[in-house]
Amino acid sequence: MPSQPSKTVIISGGTDGMGRATALERLSRGDHVTVIGSNEAKGRALLDQAGHPNLRFLRADLSSIAETERVIAHIGEEHDTVDALALFANRVNPKRRETADGLESTFALYYLSRYLLSYRLRPLLDASPDPVIINVAGVGNTAGQIYWDDPQLTRRYGQVRAQLQAGRANDLLGVMFADQAGSKARYVLYHPGFTRSGVDGHPNPVVRGSLKLLAKFFARPVADAVQPIVQWIDRPPADPLCAIDRGKPVEKSLKTLDPDAAARLAAYTESLLRGR
């Protein structure tokens, strides 16, 4: 049976957990992998561990619009095509942080960077014979909402509130991309469930310790959680939009995948970007 041809894979948030595991798995298959992350030391450690000429690390703070655009431009200079874009970048912020662009940082990193990478890399994705975007978030979860009267959470910030809002925004990003982008790239929304990924990243030591203990007994191994991602890169689903929650398809009629809300979020996002 012939082996799969090598692919060009871009991974945001790829120096930890599932992103790192996906990068290493795809490298083992001969792919050219570019990992984007904010931590130089973790990026260098990944390069050293892999020891692979096909791995590139780009240091960038993806909560910054300018930094994200710089990364996109660099990818365009280095590659004629992108076969797969895997989106993992996220960070928990116990207190509200505002980016240089004046945006709430969870919204900027967890949602807006994924929006920019998805849309701005579309020409390179469309140059691939079988492109796919995999957005790893919390599809299937109906908790949280978009706070249309205050999306930047200037009045009532909470870390869970911010995470859930950005998660619901990512659900809508998949819907808007499939409906509006005019791309041949298939969009996969993927919720792996509780995994042993990123539990060391929580800033609160008490919470971090609790998560690590829970992960030891209840979390899904990272290697298991990334296998669907690895397979989608080789064989993207047929539908323009596919939503998978812990191995089960999510009905497109779910309220968190509402096309009208997706169109509203697309308009809001473009208004933000025009203002900057």
C-alpha cells in the first residue's frame, strides 16, 4: 500500500499538549510542520526533541493582530500551499487582560487569531488538493454565549465566562467559514473532552494541582485525543463543516451553531479589524 505524500501542516499553539503531539506525529509521517507559539524556550525544546529538518518554530504572540498577520505573511513567503491548519492556541487569564489592540486577551487569542489564520491562509489552503482546518475547542458544549452588548467583557469579566464565550465564538467561526468563505477547505470543529493536555498551564497553583490530580485518574491520554486530528489531515471529512464532540457527531441544528449568529459574529469581527 503506497504511503501518503508529505503535507504542509501549520499548528497554532503547538508547543504544548495536543498541539505538540500532533506536530510530532505528523513529522513522523514525513510532513513539513510549522509550529506557532509564544514561548521561545518551549519552541526550542520541541525543536531539540524532534531533531527533524522538516520542523519550523515561529515565535509569536497570537493575541496581537499585528503578530498574527506577521506570521501569516511569513507562511506565505515560505509555502505555496498549506494542506492542514490545526488550531490549538488558548490561554486562561484569571484577571481581565487587554491586548495592544484594546481587545480582551482570551477573545483575541482563542477566537480572533483562529479567525485570522483561517481566512488569511485560505488562498494557500485552496492551493492544496485536499485542505482541512481543524479547530480544537468545545463544540457540543452549550454553556456560555456571545455577550453581544459587551463582547470584550469590560463590565463583567470572569475567566470561565471569557473561555466559554470564546469557545462559542469558535463554534460560530466554523459555521461562518463553511457558509461564507468560498473555500474548498473542510472545517472540522473538534472537542476532545478532558485530556492530559495543558493541565500544567493554569496560572493558579491550587487549580493547577487539582487539574493534574483529576487528569491522572479521569483524563483521556493526549495520544488518543490527537488520533482523529492526525487522520483528518490525511483524509479530511467530505462535508464543508464537521463537528465532533468526544467522538460523536454534533447536530448542525444545535443552538450554538446558528447561522444567523455566525453571520452576526462575522460582521462584528470585520468591524473590529477595519477599526485597526
